[in-house]
Amino acid sequence: MKFDTFLQQIPKVTTVELPSVNAHKLMAPLERIASLDPANYKSIKTKKAAVMMLFYPKDGITHLSFIIRNSYPGVHSSQIAFPGGKVEKEDFNLQHTALRETYEEIGIHPNQITVLRPFTQIYIPPSNFLVHPFLGICNDEISFTLQVEEVAGMVELPLSELMNDAIIVQKTMDTSYAKAISVPCFKVGEHYIWGATAMMMSELKETLKMIF
């Protein structure tokens, strides 16, 4: 989709009702569906994090950015994710967390990003994080400066590919909570995006279907 067309239509996203957990479930392994119900985590003292679902133009075409996490001893090692991270004491609010972490991880200054709205929070049992996604846009072409301690690379997904159901596949994999299970994924080139990031992508995709 051309970015000019995207800019004309995307303000409608602020007025639609989010599909919430129903959209998350579309990309959740069967073993994870129960954990998506807020009743199963609202009494737990969770850690909080925020991420940025960032759209921007690349050669005039609308793209969505992801980071490739570095390999490390942890449950999210080497995964594809939205830029973001945990809440720090100096953060004013969750949106500030998402903007700060985006700047630290991929070098996009908060002044370059217009935040349109928050999306539905999602709980990640293996790490006990309650993650709050935000939808943001950059109006101009951008270049990434990666925080090499945490980010191994970038995945840039054209919006047209996100909206194509052909990128949704099932993959058998081992996770932190089960072995050899069938996991719904977005297949982007050689990469498989799954877990909480795929669930957030699902809500984003289902929401965009309402306005495009």
C-alpha cells in the first residue's frame, strides 16, 4: 500500500472498537489460550512492558518494523519482536516506555513518531510480563540505528504482506511451556513470528481490516 493512501485512512483507527482477545486467540497456540483471559492474570503481580507497532514509508510503500533479538539465555532469545521493553522508574507512562525503548533499540526519536492509540494488553506467562502495545507512525523515511547489545537486525514488513493471509502458517516447535506443539506463525521471508508478537500483529491486522 502506498504510504500516501495509508496516511489518508489510518486516522480511522482511533475510532474503531478493537477486537482484543478474540484477535489474539487467532494466533495463539491452544496451550496459551487460557492465559489470555484477564481473569487468569489480574490477581498476579506482573512486570510491565510496552512496545511500538511502528509504520513508516520505505520507497513510498507502507512498512511495519520489527527487531530481531540477540541470542541470550532467556525465553525470548533470537525472537522477532516489536521494539520495546520493560517500564523503568523514570517513565511517565506506558506510552513513554514504548517511545523510549524504540529510541534506545532502533534509534527513532520520539519526536519522529505520532502515537495514534494503545492496543490491547497481552500477558506473557513465561516471562510474567504484561505487555502494552502502541500504534505509531513516522511520516518520513527513516534509518535505523541498532542497539547492538540487544538487537541483531531488523525485519521490515510491507503492509500489503501483513494483510495477506498467505503468510499465516502452522509450525511445530518447542516452546518454554511445551514440546513439539503446533504454533500459528506469520512467515516473513525466512523468519517466523509467533507468540505474543504474532498475537499483537493479529489484533493490528484485524483492526486494519475494518478501515482499509
